[in-house]
Amino acid sequence: MSHKYCSNSIHNIIPLGTDELAIAGALQGSPIEICRAKTIDAYAIANAEFVIEGYWTTEQVWETDEAEKDGRQDVLPFFPEWTGYLGKTWKSRKFKVTGVTHRKDPIFYNQLAASYDGQFVGLDFREALFYELADRLVPGLVVDVHIPFALRFMGGVVFQVKKRRPRDEGYQRNILIAALGAQVGIRLVIVVDDDVDIYSMDDVMWAIMSRAEPGIDFLRGPSGSRGAAAQPGEAATMIEAGGFGGGLGIDATVPFLQRERYERAHFPSDSVDLRKWLTEEEIRNAKANQGEYAKVLSKYGWG
């Protein structure tokens, strides 16, 4: 477990200073073995493919030679950021490398920030943190939590809740507000009911379209708070408004006392035996040509 994924997570669940190696060991079911570093007074993960040893200095250095010649920050390109946009070069603290060690036959593989694997390497852990946050606020209300790839790891989260009684009404908004304040620069938090497939953005968007009322169910996070510099739109906002413009919370849940108005159309698709009219190959070909949302509707008999 890298420092990146803990340090960018929910600090009221995993405070700074938490033993990250202990968490990683618990997840894998065995302790993380460590050993003495070769060139500095520190420990390293014993089975790491590569270990870069060194220390931070107070010196400020440019991230690229081109930016140093240009002399301007946040202008020239650097590398693709987690947001999906091309990042820009900055001056940052210098890391003085004192040694590089590795296994006998190391696997050299580095995940890119804007890649599919880069987004999902710590996603399960982050989803669990949001689940824990919500469950501490309202035990038992949250059924599941998902961060779709479209929300780019730190951009947002979708909660699935099951209201059990009339007094549960409103708790979903407490969760929205807590999530908007729990993560620096989070932009979009959505809450839906348990009849919505949170692993399908089509179904989530359908819930927003049909269950969220403009002016009532769209909650704005506090403007002027701390944002994420990697978001292009926030750079100007931070300069002009003095901070992040605030995230958006969307309550796309059904009012508990009006559930009968929101009964989803259901078709008994599971009772139809397609093999009476089609061959197995024809059925496989037809399913292979289905869009992602068609598969969701077919799975639940919604259309």
C-alpha cells in the first residue's frame, strides 16, 4: 500500500500517522516484511521490486529542464494527471537520491496516473473508507459504495442506500455533506436507492434524471475550501475566488413516504426461454451485441 493512497484518503478514518504497513498486512493476511535500507537510517519493504532511498531537502527544483529554462510554473507539460488531463510542471522540494536497490530479477512496471490500472489500484480501499465514513454516521443505511472510472479516483463517489423507516429520510443528505467535507477537492457525491445499479453510470444517471429535483436535491459544497490543483477548472477559481468552488452533492433517492410513485417497470425477462426460438450461438451473438445498459436492464428485468 503506497503512501499516495492513504494520504489521499479519508483522514477521519485513517488519520495521518496511521500504520499503513499494518493495514496492508491485514488486507493481505500476513505481515509486511521490512529490512534496513542500504544508504540511510530507515526501513524498506523487503520484497519490493525497487527501493529508491534518499531524503528531502529544502531546495526547490523544477520538474523538467524545459520548465526551468522557461521559468514559469503550471505552463509547460509534465505527465498525464489522474484527472485525465495533461499535467503541468511546477517547482517542488528536491529529493536527494542516495541509492537504488532491487530484487535479483525485478519487474519494472510503473502505473500511469491517468491509466485504467492507475485509477483502480487503490479504489477498493478508498470505497471501503467512504463506506466506513457513512456507516459511522448512520449505521446500516448504506448498502454499497462505488467510485466509477468516470469520477477518476478522487473526483467523487456514489453511495447506495436502503431507507428502512420514515425517520431514515434525510440521513442520506448527512452522508452527502460529510463526504463533500471528508476529501480535499472532491467534486461530485451521489446518493441513490438500493434498486439502482451503482456499477452502471447509465442507471445512476437515470436515477438523477428521474428522482433528483433541481433546486431541492442538488447540494453545493462550501466555496473557498481547498481544492485539487490538478483540476484545470480549479486553477482559475483558486486565483479568482481564493479557493475551491465547492463540490456538488446529488440526492437521487426516493422520498420514503412516496415510494409507490417510483415503482420501477419490471418485465419477466427471466421467465422467457429464448432457446425455444433461437440457437445457443444466436443467443450468444445477440448478447454480445448488447450495450452495457441493455445488459443491466436485461439482468434485472427492467426493460
